[in-house]
Amino acid sequence: MISIPTAVDVAALKDTTLLNMGIFALFVAVTMVIVLRASRNNKTAADYYAAGRSFTGSQNGTAIAGDYLSAASFLGITGAIAINGYDGFMYSIGFLVAWLVALLLVAELLRNTGKFTMADVLSFRLKQRPVRIAAAISTLAVCFFYLLAQMAGAGSLISLLLGISDWGGQALVIMVVGALMIMYVLIGGMKGTTWVQIIKAILLIAGAAVMTLWVLAIYGFNLSSLLGAAVETSNNPNVLNPGLQYGKTETSKLDFMSLGLALVLGTAALPHVLMRFYTVPTAKEARKSVVWSIWLIGLFYLFTLVLGYGAAALVGADTIKAAPGGVNSAAPLLAFYLGGPLLLGFISAVAFATILAVVAGLTITAAASFAHDIYASVIAKGKADADTEVKVARRTVVVIGVMAILGGIFANGQNVAFLVALAFAVAASANLPTIIYSLFWRRFTTQGAVWSMYGGLASAIILIVLSPVVSGAKTSMIPGASFAIFPLSNPGIVSIPLAFLLGWLGTVLDKNLEDRSKQAEMEVRSLTGVGAEKAVDH
Amino acid sequence: MGNSTPTPDVAASADFEEVQATEQFQKLRKRHRGFVFPMAVAFLLWYFAYVLLADYAVDFMSTKVWGNINVGLIMGLFQFVTTFAITGWYVSYCNRKLDPIAAEIRHGIEGHEFDKAGKRVGGGSK
């Protein structure tokens, strides 16, 4: 028997605060025990950064899904479909298709040629110092933008889920979440982080599956009637058609192309995703990881299609927009409508766990890159022993954690949704061309890598600063000023081709040729996995 | 488990240029590129064709096919289907065409078949 309440009483949400907190506390307690148990034998750098390469492909694939399905994906896409209909769905397709780039061109080759970080691969056959520094800088930039977006989003989530609307209270919750994250990463390293992501992914996908079946059951498992109900509630037949959000003007259409390009090419170059491929023992397991994550992520986005239209039909766009947290409240409100306080509490706890898990993954990636690429290779010139390197990494974790907390508190309430798209655009511009060139283009040189990475990074950031997201529009960060000479809010369509071009130009203009034997070694290692696989007994 | 980073590197003594030049490695390289490049181009074209249609052919995408299900939704869902299909196809291609050759070459290197002259591990001549 499915009860169908007539309307969602948003005021009643506040009564569930204690329950939400209780379920979240339970999640923290359970994961903390697992992290403590898993981290007992964290000794070497490979243990700390790469979880001793001991995860299986299916475990790692689940963790990748946990890392990738951030609060922005779960709450953001469900909300986008609930409000903008089809255009929200289009957004999720870009996030999924992008994984084919990782599967076909990057994951296995990268697993075979690197050890801990993206810079390991990029500097393999080029000059260590300049390439490593550039790769570390772009890693830190991507992690910083992504991290800030997650932490700033925490504020609106807190007001929605915990009913805390004053600034001081929200700051306190952000501090608690940040401190928990630092503990997980300090104690558990990559192993602990991975377990948090695995558990979170299972809870998130299971919760979304239950809600999806529930919504479908209400409409007799008929997708067409669900869509019909969404049209009826919103009183707008266009929620089923493309263009509600991106089709307004020629500029917004171009903007969507630009966003699509950044999503599809950025995913396979996100440093925290790349680092996950080092936690498995072989390239075959790396392949299996991507296959698992494609299935899980694809399944999840199919759920969000039902959940988004379900929220549009059952809760209604007007109620969603009026609720604290706005668009992001679609999924929690739908949970409350379906399963009352208990389901809302579960979904809320999962949303918090999501922020925790994603932020932990970003923090360990940034810390590894700083300790391994900048400290050990550049500052200590390769003379630091592994213990010192891990010690530096742990200190970096604390520094980044504190920065994330402060960033979250001060960016709270700012319009920073563009930061996630910016992180993808920077990854696609600064990292992907160099990854592809160094894996597949024999002639590629250091100068090409450096031009492409700095050129891609700088052009992406400069174009964002000169775009309407920073100034010149009502929704800008600085609405008063107006220096928006670049019309698009996503720089990808310009910065990505530019970075590819710079990589090519820098190479053909480079008079120095790289070491032929290093190129041969990289190619042979990347395709055969020799030296990276466990050797067979002879 | 715990420490599966192979140390010392079994391949340290190999002459990779020699391996690269072998017919077997060239075959592996050709098979790998022959699959991943066309496939990457194909799915990117298909994805951007879809985005362009959604951007500029709104009427076509809004055509109802069955009940409230329109062309746009079917094409969107078909993107999921092709993504899953390419994934499965790639895995089966690797299992059949790439992994066996890669393993053979790897075992050859690990068995010191390609060692540089004079750098043979365990060789007492130097």
C-alpha cells in the first residue's frame, strides 16, 4: 500500500534534524571503525598513496563511482531535471559518456607507466623538473576548485537538511565535517579514503534505487505516465523537450557545447580519478575498475532521470525552488514525500557522507601531488626517503583540510556552482592534451608539454575571470563590476583546442629531441604492463 | 599483498628499443590503436551529434514517438546503451586480441630475452 500525501510540508522538515544527524553519526562511526581496521598496516608510501595496490577492480570501480557521484551530481542533477527537465538529463549524459575516454585511452596505460600521481606519467620520458612542476600545479588547481565547490555547497545542504540557517551554526557544521575528513585521510590514507567512498557509493546507489522503484511503482512502472504527470504538475509540456535551460539564446546554446566538451574530455584527466587507478595491482584490474564504474554511474544517472521527473511530478518545481537549498532540495524533498522522515534522514546522511568522501579523495590527491611531485622530486631533488615523503604528505593533508574548511566557511552562500565545471575545464585543457600526447605521440617534447599545460591552465582561468560568472550579470560573483568580455560561462570550447594546439606547436618548434630509449620504454611498459604487474615465477 | 610494487624492477635490464622494434610488439601496438582510436572518434562524434541536435533541432527532438516518450529521450537513453555496448566490446576485444600478446611480450622481458648486452642480471661476465 503506497500512501500518497497531497503536498510536502517543508516546515515539517525541521523536525527531522535530530534523526538526520543520528543516521549520519552512525555512518561516521561505522566507517571510522573500518578505516581504523584497514589502516593498521599503512607503512610504505605505496600503502599511504595507493592503498598498497591491494584493491580489486570491482572495489576500486565502486570507489570511483563514490568519488565521482558528488553531491553536485546527486542533488544537482536530480534538481536540474526536476526544474529544467530534459536539459538536466543531457547534463548527466556528458558525465557518463566521458568515461569512455578514460576506458579506451587513459586508465590502463596510465596504470602501467606511473606509480602514485599524474605527474609520474607525464614526466616519464620528458624532463622531470619542469613537467612535474607544471603537472603538480594543475593538479593542485583542479583539486582546489573542486574542493571549494564541494565545501561551499555544504552550507546550503546544512540549511536544508539540518535546519540550521544562521551563518555561525553552518560554519560550525562545516568545521565538523572538515575535521572528520582530515581524520579519515590522516589515519586511513588511501585505504581509508577508498573504504569511505565504497560504503558511500553503495548507500547512495541503494537509496536511489529504492526511491526510483518507489516512484515507478506509483506510476505503474510506466515511464510515459510519469512524464505525463511531470508535465501536468509543472503545467509546461516543454519539460520533456530540450532547450528549457540551454536553448534560451544562441550564446547559451554555444555555452552548452562548451560545457559538454569540458565534461567529456575533463573526466579522464581529473587527478583524483587518475590516482584511483594506482590502487589496483594490474592494468587488467584498472580496466575492470572503469567497467564497474561505467555500469554503476550509468545506472545511477538512469535513476536520477526517474527521480528528477518524479520530483517534478510529485513535489513540484515551485515547492522545490521555494525550499531552503533551492534546486538542490529536489531529491531530499522527494525522499520526504515518499518515505517520510526516515527516508529523508537516510538520504540526508548519504548526502553528507558524499561531501565527506569526495573531499577526502581530493585532499589525499592534492597532498600526494605536493609531497611526491613538489617536495620529494623538486625541493629534496629525489633525495627524500619514503618516510619523510609520507610525513610531508600527512602535514599537507592538515593544511589542505584547514584551507578547505576556511574556504567552505567564507565561500558559503556564494554562487560557486561554476567551480565544478571550471575544474573539469581546467583538467581537460591543462592535463588531457599532455596525457594523450605523451602516451601516443612519439615526437612529443618537454616544451610541448609545458606550453600545453600552462597555456591550458592559464587560458581556462583567464576566460572564466572574464566571463559572466565573475562579473557583469545579476548572478555573477561580483554583480557590481563589468569586465565580462568573454560571453560563455564555460571556457572549454576555446581553452581545450588551444591547449592541444600549444602542445603541438611547442613540440614542432622544439629543437631538442627527447630520449628515444625512454620513449620506447614508456610505450612498451604502457602496453604490456611489464614491471608494473606482479612478475610471474620463472 | 600489501607491497606489490615489484622491486627490483624485473624490466630494468631490458633494451626497450629492441622490444619496440619486434614484429610482435608492433602487432600489439597496431591492434590497440586500430581499436581505440576509431572507437574514440566514433563515440565523440555520436555524442556531439546528439548535443547539436538537442541544441539546434529542438522540434525534431520533441517529436513524440510513443505516449510522452519523444525522440530526444530515446536518443538520450541510446547514449547510455552505446556507452555500455562500447565498454563490453572493448573488454572482449582486449581479452581476445590484446591481453595474450601483451602477456607474451611481458614474459619475454621478464625472462631477460631482451636484455642489453653486458647488463644481463645475474650474468657473471662483468
